[in-house]
Amino acid sequence: MADVVDSMLDLMRRLPPTRTEENVQALIGISPDYADDLLGSVDQPLQLKTDRATGKEYLACDYNRDGESYRSPWSNEYDPPLDDGTVPTPKLRKLEIAANEAFDTYREMYV
């Protein structure tokens, strides 16, 4: 296993950084069993996703990723939908909502 992941990482170091996303997806297509190892080791540009329920944008990154899905902090839903995705506890979710509202208010002050 380590040899395959090491080879994938070595290849990523030699490929153009402007095509990181494409190259990572191509390697995952070739060896889907090593997707988590590769995604956890290769820094990728941040992506913006739009929450389907609220229409608000959010960052798709390792911290809200579960498999190939990303959890929106606005609706607590995964995109693409994931039935058994990890979600925060009710207490933590309440704190997340309060923090999102505070950050939103702060952001609007500078628009």
C-alpha cells in the first residue's frame, strides 16, 4: 500500500501544479482504494460550493469532507447527498449556527 501511495505522491510532485485537481482526480480514477490517502496528502486549491437548500456559498475542504461529499455549514447537508455522513452533535451544531451568524454579520459590515 505505501508503495502505491508513495508513487502517486512522487508523480504529483512531478506534474504541473496548475493541474493539481485534474491530476488528483485522474489518480483516484485509476486507484480509488487510495483516494483517502491521496486526498489527505495533496494540498488542493479551495473550492466554493453552493448549498442547495440556502443558496449560500461555503468552502469545500478536508474539514467538511466525508468521502467524496462535503457538508454545508448552513444546512448541515452533504453535497452530493450522503446518508450516513458525520454531522456535529446538537450542542456543537447550535454553536456552529451561532458562529456562522456572527461571521455573516461581521462580513456584512465590510460590504
